[in-house]
Amino acid sequence: MILSTERLSLRKMNKEDVQNLMEIFADPEAMKFYPSIKDEKATMEWIEWTLSNYSIHGTGLWIVEHKETGEFLGQCGIVPQDIDGTIEMEIGYLFARRHWGNGYATEAASACKTYGFDQLRLRKLISLIGINNIPSIRVAERIGMKKEKKMHKWGKEILVYVVTA
């Protein structure tokens, strides 16, 4: 386990998580603000990218589970993103739709922010959010992030939210 909160456990992702992640990646509503849904092959590539981030950056997306039941809820963590030629560390979060509205994303993202500042000694964290993704904007704002700018990435207009230590 990497992190623990009142209700959540965050652990490293592994190849056995493919079916859990497919619950999110195959759901057009959950993936509305991503470039596209993902099939099993693309989900395995996502897991490989995440495992690579653990090796290279010492961090990545983590699987979020309910602390008491062990039920899969989603993923949240800190990942590298290229912002105008500079690598910035992003708090990313994506949860299974059946768990939306329970505050899990905010709880997990807040724990990741603390981890990023206290454990990784980062001075700045960002979140990249689709301009119409109001629930994700609310999560970012709840953990103290402020909108810094708009940019184009992944063929979409994206808002860059920032918080500093």
C-alpha cells in the first residue's frame, strides 16, 4: 500500500488490474473527456506505462480501493506530463462511474497532493482537465488548485490547474 485515507487504500497497479480498469476505460461516459475509450490491449499498455512511471519517476497512478471492503473504486496518483516542453507532475484521477458522487476522487487527490509535497518533495502539482469537465474541476478546486491557463493537448482544449507547496 502506498497511501491510506479514512476510507481509501491506494496501492501500486499491476497487470491483474486490467479487468478493474476496463470497467472505467470501456465506459463512454467515464471516458467522455479522454481521447477515446480503451480496449483490453490499450488498457494493458496503460498498465505498462504506469509500471514504467514507477521505475522512472518513483510515482504513478495507483489503484484506489475501499479500505474496508477492498472494492475497486478507480485510480489516482501522480504522473509526468509534458507542458510546453517541461515535465510537470500531475495529480490524475479517474473513478468507476458507479462510485461517482461519494467524494472518493477528492479524498484520493488530496492524499496524493500531500504525498507529492511531503514524500516526493515536489514544489508544484498540476491537473489537466477538459474545459467542460465540471466534476473534475470541482475536485481540483476542493484540494486547493487554481486555474492557471488553457492549452491544447490530446486534440482537446484543456485547463491547467496548479497548486504549490
